[in-house]
Amino acid sequence: MLLGLVTLAIAAVPVPAATTDTATLPIYVQVSVDKASITVGDLIRYTISVNAASNVPFALPQFAENLGGFAVSDWLRGEPSVGKDGRVHQAHTYVMETYLTGMYEIPPARVIYELNGATNVIMSTPIVVEVKSVAAADDLFKGIRDIKGPVALIETARTPWYIWGIGGALLLALLSGIAVVAARWWHQPAPPPPPVPAHIIAYAALRELFAQNLVARGLIKPYYFALSTILRRYIENRFGLQAPEQTTEEFLASLRTGTTLVQQYQTLLSEFLNECDMVKFANYAAGADDAQHAHDRAVRFIEETREHANAPPQH
């Protein structure tokens, strides 16, 4: 939807091949997981590492409560450091888990950086992780013991043999039925967890953006790119809007002809997007006060349009 706002000024840079001399590159990104295959409920650590020249400022990506189908339970934010080679190193590690089996693809990580006055994006490769079930399919039947023979009773009359045969057949049928029902229940997929509300995801991303302290570090453009991306994802999650190739003008025009947002929210969104475009594409010299003002507008838009419990959808 609002992705077009970013792609107008960002040139995607491919990840360098393994044979490239990374020490001569202005920046390169590496991603890794500590386990390529896990079982349901296991924790997996996903790490994004950046190595950049000292004159190349960059901003690591923002993730909320989930990533590539995994739930993010914790993250370790590393601080930038200068290595012996004089280059800046920084890494973020995300602790993730899932309770559904299958093959999961962690999407490429996007790192925004500046080089020679231009803002660019470098993307990592995706990573595939296999999540296996804890128990094998035949484990359920291993605990069923064989049928024991009848116990001899002291009685005057002998029970006819066919009575024992009928009883044994009925018992076998009962055990088979229990086994079939148990097998179906065992293989029934667990219901998916309820979706995380869009405003909760957006507020988590805003907290992560604040923790990076980009404005104080002088990274105003990366801050505005990240802030506008957070609001775009919020609108996609909240209203189901999809406009990845639209510019700001095209997107606002589509809102005016539709019924997704009432006029007062269209005006608020228009002011926010135009302010971000001035900084990102027109080289407007924004300061700390301007960045705080843009943040406040984004929070106001989210707060006034967020979904409330037991409330009808916003139109």
C-alpha cells in the first residue's frame, strides 16, 4: 500500500556473493539461525548482523510480535561498536517460537543506510526453518497391551467357548474404536492463535524505533522512513488496504474515492505523509522537534482509528 512511498527513493542493493571481499564494501548484512530444524515449542534465535564503513550510517529493521510465522518472545539489541578493522559492527538477535509444524521461511531483513547523500536499502537472503512434531505418529499405540486370557473361575458349570469368543471380539472392536478416535484427535491441528490487533503491533514497533535513538544520532531520514513504514503496516493490518505501488498522491486519491476512512482521518493521514515526503525526498532539514511532531501525529492517527473491543469495524 504505502510501500510505493519508500521505493521511489530507495534502490534495493543485492546481498554480496560469498566470494566478494566484504572489507571493501560500504555495508553488508548477514542473517543466521542457531538451529535449522526444531521441534514444536523449541526456541530459535534469529540474528541480523551488519558490518559497515564508519562513514555509512544505517538502521536495523523493526519487527513486532511475529516474524515469518514465528512468535517473537524476546529480542537482544546489540549496540554499535567499532572493530579492529575500523568498521562499525552491530547485531540484533530475536528469540522466536511456534507451536505449529511445517516449513517456515523467515523473510529477508531490510537495512536502510545512507551513502554519498543517497538513501538505500540492502536486503539479506531468506532463511528456511523446519518445525517438527514432538511425538511420532505411532507413539499412541505403543502403550496398548495385548489382551490377556480369561481367568479361570471356580464354578459348577463351564462357560461355553463361544461366549469367550464373542466377548473377545467385542473387546477388540471397542479397543480399535478407541484407537481410531484417539488417532484422529492426536493429528487434529491446533487452532491458530488469535491475530494480534494492529495497534498493538504498531505500538511495539514504535517502542523499538524509539530504542534505536536514531534522531539523537543524526539519522533523521532513516527515522522518517521507519516511522512511515510503521504507519503503512498499521493501515494494512487495520483496514486491509493493499497499495504497494502507489505514490502518496495516488494513495490519498484512492482514499478520497472510497469509504475506508472518514474525512477527518484522511486529512490527518495526508498531513503526516506529506511531512514525511518532505524529509525523505525533498531533503527538508528536519530537526528533533519535527521528528517528535511526526511521531505524535502517527500516534494520534493510530489511537483515533484503532479497533476497540466490541466495536464495529471503522469505515
